[in-house]
Amino acid sequence: MIYTITFNPAIDYVVYMDKMQFGLTNRSKSEEYYFGGKGINVSTVLSNLGFENKALGFVAGFTGKAIEEGMKKIGIETDFIHLKKGISRINIKIKDTEETEINCQGPNISEEELKCLFDKTDLIKDGDILVLAGSIPDSLPKDIYEKILERQKNKKVKFVVDATKDLMLNVLKYHPFLIKPNNYELGEMFGIEIKKDDDKKIHKYAKELQKMGAANVLVSLAGNGSILVDENKNFHKMGVAPVSVVNSVGAGDSMVAGFIAGYQQTGNYGYALKLGTACGGATANSKGLATKEKVDELIKFI
């Protein structure tokens, strides 16, 4: 089973406008909503590709109920913890000549409710995959990733981690199967700047992360594609399909889902990277997250 954890799920409310004008009443052209959070995005794309998975995390209030019911409607198994107070976030995504996002705080999580999550993760078994992705609410301990992985360390579980700086660096001692920084996040971890086209530097610092414990390091490069240094020390570079960018939200999460799916299908890292790149491109070229039909269309051009 593939498990994802989303600590702070959200409803992403997307508003399309001609031009946002601050200080005035603005009227939209149209609106859409999606169920978001990095782990939920991974679960959704995995489900779209036909891979059974279970979404864990915290939801609260009427928005939390909507998130849970919406995920079940598209065939995703959920085992969320329902918080006693607050509501799950509504994030605002404004699309006009530029993209503007307002990401909200979300509800507080008590120690008792956190213990419920630990109890659920204790049911993860040998051979399962656990995806940890995204930021941590202020009410949770900063080392929550470590606490979860510490409980799994004696099992044969593949860990996938998509997070920023210290969250990622601090879990390398648990030897994650896959980590996915982008070029900016890779540079941030080492206090340097890494440009999207600097293959040599990306290769160098991806190998440094392997020395620190990561098995596979996948670096996403937006329009420049992606680079993978796999656990066999092989270097892979993959370009993107020639499509226009409609939506950047969730593209990285889609890449993670596609990589997992590709590896589960074939055990081949080159194909996993190809499918991951196709999934990232399919989301970037869509209003929502990647569908299997869109992925099948784009993978022919990668």
C-alpha cells in the first residue's frame, strides 16, 4: 500500500480575473475549486494512474468534511483524523496576468490528535511506501517528520520526502528512498545558488545528499525538465513535453506520484523519471491535476 500524509489539507479556491486591482471591488471571470495539500495531490495523481493508496492527515469542520467526501468520490481511500476545533484551510489562487496565492494557516492540532496519527502510521507494514510532503502547521513539533520515520525505522518501508531545507535534511539519517527538491531548494540546503541549467552543480550536490543518506535524488527544474541521481549512482536527465503552462500548482507533487507509479510498474529508474516528468507536465498543462489520459498523451513527446 502507498500511504500519503497531509498535515494541513486545503480547498484551493481558484479565481480567474482579467486584472486584480487592490483597494477596489474586483469581479471574477470564473471560479473553480480543488482539494489540495501536497500529500493529497500525490494521492490524487496516483489514483488517476490506477494505483491504490490511502491518504492520512488531519481535517476539520465543514471544509474538512468536503475534502474527505470529495476524495472518496474520486476513489481515494482516506483515514483522516477529524479535529475537534477549527476548519480545514481555504487557499485562494488568483489567476490574472500573474499568479497570486494566499495560503491560510489551518486549524490547531492537539497532542491527543497527533497521537492518533502516530497510531495510524504504526499500521504501515513492510513493503509499503510512505510519502511525507509539505509544510508543517505551527501547532505541530518541528521534528514531526523525524518522529514519524523513527517509528518506521525497523520496517522495510520506502520513504518518499518532498519538503524544504531542514525538514528534508533532518530525515536523511532515515535513508529515504526518494527525495525531491527543486534546484532552488537544493541550493538552499547548501547555502548556494543553483541555476536550472547548471547540470554539473546539480549533479554534485545531489550526490552530497546521497552521502548524507538519500537513496534517490530527483531534482525538478520546471521548464528545464528534471535530473535524477539514482541509488546506483547513475545520472539521468529528462526534458519536458512541449506544452504551455496553464497551472503550476501541484506539478511537483504530480512528478512525485508519477515517479512512484513508474517505479512500482517497472523497477526501472529511467522509466520512473519519464513517467514522473510526464505527470508534472500534464498538471502544468491542465487546470487541475494530471489525468491518465493527459499523461499518456504527453509521455510520447518526452
